[in-house]
Amino acid sequence: MLAPALDFHVDGWWHSRVAVTRGVEQGFSLVRAGQIGLMTVSDASGAVLAEDDRLAIAEVPTGHVETLYDAFGNWFLFPVFALLLAGIAAAIPARRGCRAPEPEPVEAEPAALGARD
């Protein structure tokens, strides 16, 4: 897959590694052409074959590699969503039909304003 990109010298390395990770997740080789950042060539297993800030040349293996995501799909989303809902339900306090105790009245003290001993 050819992926044109526009990033900067400061974050070019990080963005290239994120792109390599996406290639591994989906099972394809990636040729990433960063306009200002890094040119990166990686294979489906995540090995960086070539990388430079001006020109990166490498033989790129073509074809798709089967991954766990291909085999199982989005199944991981469902247990995570169930765990999220369970956490939200546990965080909501249970209403038991009893009211919170009312605060005790505070007795007023005699005002001592202007009183001198």
C-alpha cells in the first residue's frame, strides 16, 4: 500500500511507526511517503526495509498476510463494551428506598457582638 503523508521533522518518526503498526494489523506491506517527514518502507511483519528523510528505496514484498484480525474480526469489541457497561453499572449507586439522614439542627449561640466583659 502506498500511503502519502504530511508530517513534520519533529513527529515524522512516530507517525511512521504508527503507520507500520497499521500495516502489521491489516497484513500488508507499506510504502509511506512523508512530504516533510520520513519516507518509510516496511513489510507485513513490521520490519522497516528502508527509511530516509529524502529517498527510501527497497524491494517491497507484495501480497496479503493473514492476521488474527482477518480470522476473528471485531469480536474484541463486544467484551470490551460489556466490561464498560458493567463498570458504569457498578459506579451508579443503588437506590434502596431509604432516604439519607437529615442533618441535625444547629443551635444558635447568643450573639456576642458589642458585648464587652
